[in-house]
Amino acid sequence: MKYQTLTPDEAAALIENGENIGLSGFTAAGVPKATTRAIAKKAEEEHAAGRPFKINLFTGASTSASTDGALAKANAVDQRTPYQSSPDLRKNINGGHTRYNDMHLSHTAQYMRYGALPRVKTAIIEAANITDDGEITLTTAGGNSPTYCKLADRIIIELNSYHPKELREMHDIYMPLDPPHREPLPLIAPDHRIGTHTLKVDPAKIVGIVHTNEPDGIGAFKDGDPVTDKIGENVVVFLEEELKKGKIPASFLPIQSGVGNIANAVLAALGRSQEIPPFKMYTEVIQDSVIDLMKQGRCIMVGGCSLTVSDGMLADMYKDLDFFKSRVILRPQELSNNPEIVRRLGLICINTAIEVDLFGQVNSTHFFGKQMMNGIGGSGDFARNGYLTIFTCPSIAKGGAISSIVPMVSHHDHTEHDVDIVVTEQGVADLRGKCPRDRAKEIIENCVHPDYRQLLLDYMALTPQGHTPHNLGKAFEMHNAFLGTGDMRNANFAPAE
Amino acid sequence: MKYQTLTPDEAAALIENGENIGLSGFTAAGVPKATTRAIAKKAEEEHAAGRPFKINLFTGASTSASTDGALAKANAVDQRTPYQSSPDLRKNINGGHTRYNDMHLSHTAQYMRYGALPRVKTAIIEAANITDDGEITLTTAGGNSPTYCKLADRIIIELNSYHPKELREMHDIYMPLDPPHREPLPLIAPDHRIGTHTLKVDPAKIVGIVHTNEPDGIGAFKDGDPVTDKIGENVVVFLEEELKKGKIPASFLPIQSGVGNIANAVLAALGRSQEIPPFKMYTEVIQDSVIDLMKQGRCIMVGGCSLTVSDGMLADMYKDLDFFKSRVILRPQELSNNPEIVRRLGLICINTAIEVDLFGQVNSTHFFGKQMMNGIGGSGDFARNGYLTIFTCPSIAKGGAISSIVPMVSHHDHTEHDVDIVVTEQGVADLRGKCPRDRAKEIIENCVHPDYRQLLLDYMALTPQGHTPHNLGKAFEMHNAFLGTGDMRNANFAPAE
């Protein structure tokens, strides 16, 4: 191989304070590991020597302990875009040490090409293979690698021998032209391939290869519980009814499913349905539960941005790569989350909310208006453009001290205009075509936990007039009751006597 | 002509209580007039006779005094979708007499075809011409007419001889297939035509023709004032700088511009710019100011959903139809506002906000969280998908008693994830890539009225920690100060002594 070999420390030595770095990967899948750990170590050394050292970090989505985790512990991240889920980084973001820009994941690449985001100087790309003429085989994610490689002055490759070179056949790499030259994305079905298997870069930009052999380190999700199982069942019963009514075509539509235990429970329930035919998925993150459905023949194929499966599951897949490489397509997030495609294919979009309010506004990101949890991720790319947009959440949290349904969400990520259906373990609220008062009635009757029904009816009664019957003096009374007393049930909306 | 002629009263007599009606048009342009007035009269007669009579009304957007106005005065509207701007209807919506579903204007047609909205039984379509085999020439708007005609059991035509039949050449009528059969929209430039000049319907559905001769009745907008002029100038100086920096391609990009006096001032300023080359527009509503720019050669062509020009301007255009019919394209709103096209063409999107908050969330619809003004309209279709999304507003209203920039907007229509640039007469805030604290700093320094700067800095100081430094106990303190005292400046964020 013609490229220079670098140790992780040698690679990290290239990185300067204030540098804009773009990483491959999406979730922990496909993210560089050794170089970022070495950058974190360098940051600690620089800080110990009394010198400032922070980088601006651009990724596909969240990363892993070796990246956001290590860099956050070293307080080595100034700007961070577009998504994270690291406990250590979250602490820095909420503490004001890291400036985090939470954005739609389909927007990042084009915004950087447009000049609306800082341009990355260095791209660090995990690869399963690299040829002398600059053809990179990405590992387990599409991410923003095509754009970061295009814009970067230099590229560091982490060549990870843990992954087979045959992964190339899973990838469908495509980057649209930018306005005014952009053309229609020619993708018209979830299993349609429109790009290339490898990412071609200018080999002159490749400054070196860091050799690794390390899995993504993804653990299995914990099993569902009665609440998530009931949410999954409620979603599926609703979809079965829509199918019966002819509101969903008889051949069904592709599924997009968010990440986490509720998403897993929904997928498991879809797997068990006798009414819903075998289906395709066009989604962002491919989790273990999707692979299980593929083994069962319930999910025919899946296109997504990342193969975020547990190390054990991935090892199994690699043993049966011929089966999976014809049924799994990995795409850059600009394509997996693209509004044009989401609307064209007519996705059934199922995502998780932190909070939903009486009028169908959704909070996906913040606790009590202030503390960032993870970020909006791709939920907005899908929710806005889906054929049917479903948000799920348990009706209560913290043993009932928090209601997930509140008068007004404390942070707005998805507006009433983008939310069709709300599902909790209590039931299903269909908000489509309804005015705010009718939406509130539907949500209180079907989704709210019994402990909170009267309280929310009391809130509605405060304001007999107005299109959206909010009372700005009391809209956060439940939140403030929790902050003050530790229990939202202590809120009081009864009129003064 | 083979169709039956109906008087407006005969047409109205066909309409039953509770019926779902779809209208042609978008804004006052192209909306039926005589039949809707007659339906309002029928409603009054029915109510006088002690019988219930309300219809469910589906339109393109807002309508006119002959439609929403007359029907609202007769309290004849139960459900109303997707947009309105009628003072009388607004009263009914806020009073709880009309159930209004405020939605993205590109969504209505497909949602009705999907079965997510009630299906219209009757379509009432204003036409400049109709042939015996059912080819309709629409008048001054594309609207949702293709879908309403497709789904309706019966069609009433208002044949309005005020409009020349040659209007057919302005229209580009296209309806996408629905999932799973939808294909890429083949439109790749604002002046590209992909559809037909006329709307072909089954002639057997046409139950009669109501003959009219009546203009749309649109008055000229009032002239700009120093505040709107300064906003326009600020937008244009910003765009000129972006162009110089190469962040906008040298050939410029198509403009989308909202409706109203600020939009007119922005367009006028674009017209005066020496730096910005002649440009194309891909927009929703085509106002007088666009036609002025076309006459000056500053706007080369415009594609939109409606020709919402004053009666005098339209009369002028009809005298010079050869010039305009090659430069104006009218499209259904499913196409004019389509996310796929908006993102592909890379529109510069300029829309007006009612309120903006420190973190870039935008309220386009409500006063004080409760009272509906008009609706979100197409602003979300454009804002989410534009190359560059700009929201404009004056920094203050009501002589300074209201600040348009507040700690938290009282209703959320566009989230922080969809807002790039905020412009007031004070200046320009560039929010792109910034974290919430940096956005707040940028907005306070550049957009907030001097009367409110310290107050908003005081709000920020309440919460030193947290990604988004909100204080849920005080987030609406300025709104509540106005509600309580008539002036937001009476809010107090100083820490207790």
C-alpha cells in the first residue's frame, strides 16, 4: 500500500487547536476510534502544559465512548454538530463548555457544502478497505463521509481489519449536486441502488493510515417491559386498522423506526402481526430488532444509514454475509433521511418523544426546557415528510411523578403541523385534521395516564376561548410543580375559590 | 355547451348540512364567489328556520370576503382547512364556533388522497373556460383544484368571464402519483413546465355551471414605511454579502417570498440592488411587487401558486398577456410548495414572523399562545427545505409595548432547526451553526429593539447553566406583563434582592 502508516499518536499530532474535524460513522457504527482517543490524550497533555486545545467536531450522529466520550472527558470539544448521546459530552454541553448545534441530520452535509457551517479541514474515516487510487470501503455506516472527504484538505484513514472488505457491497454512496445544478434523486424504491459501493477520494489528500482491529462496541438493548410492549402493540393495532380501512395501501408502506427500547418493541410487535404483510424498511438506524425481523422473513430488506447492531449480532451477520449483503443497504444520511425520498416512498414514520403536549407539539430533545438530552436526530427529516407520522412515549416517567403529556411542551422540536398520531401504553390519539381543542380531547381520552386526566382537563377549563386554549401564566405549572416539589401531580389548575 | 346552467341559489341548494366542500383558488385569487355567497345565504335561511347548517370547507389557502367572510358571518363553517385570513372567520375560530386545522399547504392535497383528511363531496371550481369533454382552464390560482376535482363526487363550475381563456397558457397542472407509485418530480428549474395547461375532469361529475363576471377583488398593499424599508434593505445587504463570499452561487438562486408589506419591501429592495443579478422566483403567492420587478427586468420569471395581484394590476397584465404568459407559471400548491423542489432548486426563502425567540424559534400564527391570526401557510414548506431560510419582523409592535423578540415564543411553528437568519429593522442575526447561547447573543446584539436589550440580557442571566438557558417560571413573563399591564417593558427579570 502506498500510504504512510501512522500510529494513533502520530495522527493526533497532526491535529491543531481549533481545527474543524469531520468523522465517518453514524451512532457508534463506523466511527473512528483510535485516532480520536489519541486526540483526547493529546488534549489532556496540552491542557496539562497550560496550552488551550479544543477541536470542532462534525460527525454523522452520535459516536461512542472512544470519541465523544474520550474527547468530552478531556474537555477537548468546542463546537459540536449535529447530534450526540454521550453522558460526558452532554455534561459539557449543559455546563456551557461545548457549543452544540442540534440540527436535522439530513441538513448537515449540504449546509457544510453551502458554506453555512464551517468547513472541515481534516476528515477521519474508518474504512474496511482502501485502494491505492483512493477508493474507500466504509465500514458500518454511510454518515456524512462523502461530504467530509470532499471538503477536507486531508484525510486520515482508520483501516479497521475487524470488518470484512465485502461490506462494500452493502454501501450505496451518492452525493447530490448542489443548487442550481441539483437533479431529482433517482431512488424510487427502498431497495433501489443509485450510487457506488465505494467512496472515491483524491488519494493525495490521504495523509496516513492508522491500523486498528476493533468492533463498534455496541451492546444489546435491554429487553422490553410491559409498557414498551403495550406501546408496540397499540401502534400495530392502529396500523392494522388503517390497512383494513384502505388508508394504507394493501401492499403496505416502508417503515422508518427510531432508536431505543420503544422502537424495538414496535418492531417486535410488527413482527408478530398476522395482518401486516412482510415489509421493507427505509430508515436511519438499523438495530438488532430489524435483523431479527429479517431472519424471520418479516422484514424483506432494509435501507438505512448505519448498521448499529450489537457486536454479537454483527459477528453473526458476518458469518452469513451473502444473505445480508443483498438485503441491507447503507446510505449516506443525506440520502437515508432525505425529505424528497421520505415523501416519495410514503414512509410510515415512528419516533419517540420525550414530551407531547395537549395540542400535538413534541419535545424530542430537552428536559425542562433547559437540559439537552441527545438531539433531534433524524426525527424531523422523517416526521415532516412521512405518509403517516407517529410519536410514541410512555404516558408517565419517574414512577408517575412526571407526565409525558403536558399542557405545553417545555421545548418544541416538532410542531403540531408535523404530528399525526400519538401513542402511549394507554392508547392511540389520532390528531389528523383536528383543531387544537379536538386534539386535546383525543389525547386526554386516549393517551394520558389516569393520574393526570383531571389535571389536564382542569388546564383546558382555564381558557374557554381561543383557538389554542393556552394560559401563558400556567402553561408550565406542571413542570414547575415538579421542579419545586418533585411531582407534577402537585400542580393545581383549579380556579381560585 | 352541454352542461346545465345553474343560478348561484340553485347551486347552493345542492349543498347539504355537514357536507365536505373543496374550493379552487389560493388567497382571494381564483376562489369561487357567487356560489359561496349563495351558500352563506342558504345557511342564514336554514338557521332562521331553526335547522342546523354548517359545511366543512377545504380550500387552497385563504379566500375572500365572498367566501370565508360571508360563510363566517352566517356561522356556516364547522371544519376549516388549511389556511384562512378572514377577520370574521378568525372570530369564529377563536370563539370556538369553527374547528380550524392549520396545516402545511403542501400537505393538504396528499393528506386528503391518503384518507388522512375527510374526502370532499363537492368541488366548486372557478374557471376561465370549460370544454364539453371536461377540460377546465383555471383562473388565477393552481391551489388544490386537481385533487378536489379528482376526489369529489360532483363538481360545480363557476365560469367567470372576467378572465381571458388565454390564462390556460400560464398553468402547469401536475398531480403526483401516491406511494408506493410516486416518482421523482421532473421539475429541475423554476421555468420548467412538467404538466398540462388545463385540468381534465370527468365531465359526468359536472353538475352545472354558474356564470359570473367578477374580479378577485384584491386591493393594492399599502406602501412600505421606514421600518419595512429598513428590513428590506437589511435582507438585501445580507444577501449581497453572502453572494460576495461565494456562499450563494454567482448566478444567484431563486427567491421565495412571503406575503405582505415586509415581503413587498424586501422585493423592492432586491429590485434596487446593484449587486444581485436579475433573478427567478419560485414562490407561493405572486404579489404586485413581483409584477413590478418583472416590468423592470429584475425578476426574469416567476412560478407560483396564485396570481394575487390587485385588480388594477391584473387588468394591466391582461392587456399585455403575451409578455406575461411566457413569464408567469401557475402551479398547484402541491408543486409550488413541494419540499422536494424547494430543496432541489435551493430557494432563498424569506418569510414573516409574528414573534421570534432568543433561540431562533418562530411563531407565525398565534397571539399570546391562544388567538389564531391566519395560519402557518406555506412558510414551513419553504423554511425547512430552503437553501437559506430568513425570517423577518419589526423588532417591536404597538408603539413599543410589544417586543417581537421574546424569551420564548408563545406558539411554535418553526423550530430552531429550521431558522437560519433573523432580520429586523435593527439588523441581521445569523444563527447558522450556532448553539442556543450564541444565537441569543447574536439576536440581542443585532435584532432586538434597544428598549428591550437589557430586559432580554436579564432573562439570559437567570439561567447560567443548561444548553438552552430557559427559566420555565419566567419564560412568558414579558407576555404576561403585556396581558397584565399593557406593556412588555414592565416585565422584571432582575434577581430578587
